[in-house]
Amino acid sequence: METPDRRVRKTRHALHRALIELMMERPYDRITVSDVITRADVGRSTFYAHYRDKDDLLVVSCAEHLRAEITRSPDRGRWAPIRVMLALAGGYPQVYQPLIGPKASATALRGYRHSIATILREHFAEWPGAQVDDLGVTTLSWALVGLLTAVTDSAAPVPPDTAWRHFEAHYLNRTPPNTQS
């Protein structure tokens, strides 16, 4: 994946930060693109040069943040991205609810599920002798959306450690989706 130049990174960071700050202040569905560009001090045409809409900004920003957190994590195990995802969802439910919660748009949900699958494929492909099973990774990504939804449930959130133990009990004794027997 090619790294964008400094100006692009700076603009994307400003837009991402503005959206997250606004999400800390009010519900996602009450945030407009105008709110984001005003907070980020970025022009409307610049916003649309980078993102289709605020859902696209949310999905792309969260995927980029997830990649960075996985890279920073000291855990280098095969399942490390899942631990990171669960921890982030537990720490920032107000960010994840618009992506995967009951009021998430179909575009945001599909986009984030696709981002999860892409990140898992990339991670699994790094393992020696890996042959990534696309259907297995797609299935796993939908299962993770379910777990992340449980972690971010505003009525009865499941603690990330409990969600990890559930994942561990149901998936870790099986062949990972990146290897074919």
C-alpha cells in the first residue's frame, strides 16, 4: 500500500480528527459534512476529493486507525488484529456504533466489514506458507462484526476480554482461514 504524501496525510488526519471530536460531542447522525469541514478547516471540494461522504470518511479513517494500532501492538500473533479490534471497540463504542450498531447505514456496515476482511487478509498473508481462503476471511469478518456489535452494545456491552474468550473458545482450535488443509 502506497503512503500518501505529507499534505494528503495532513488533510486526512484533520478530517478524521474533526469527525471523531464531533462524535464525542454528539451522535453521528447529527453530524454533517459541513460540520466536519468547518472543524477541520478544510474546503468542501477538498473533502470530496478524498471521501464520497461522511460514512466513507468514517470507514476509511477507522480502518487506517485500526491498521496503525495493529502495527503499534506488541502482539505479533496470528490473531493479534482481533484482540486490537475488540480493545478499540470497547474503548471507543461511540465511534464503532455508527459503523456497526443498529443505526449504522448499510454503506458504513459493508464498508467496515470489507475493511476488516482486507486487514485480516493482509495480516494472514504475512504468515509463512499462507494461502488465504477468501471465503473463510469473509466469514470471519462477519463474525467479528457480530462480536464488535456485542462489545459496543449500549444497553448491555460485552467486555472485550469476554468477547476475546468467546472468540478463542470457538475459533482458535480450528484451522485459521488463511491456511488450507
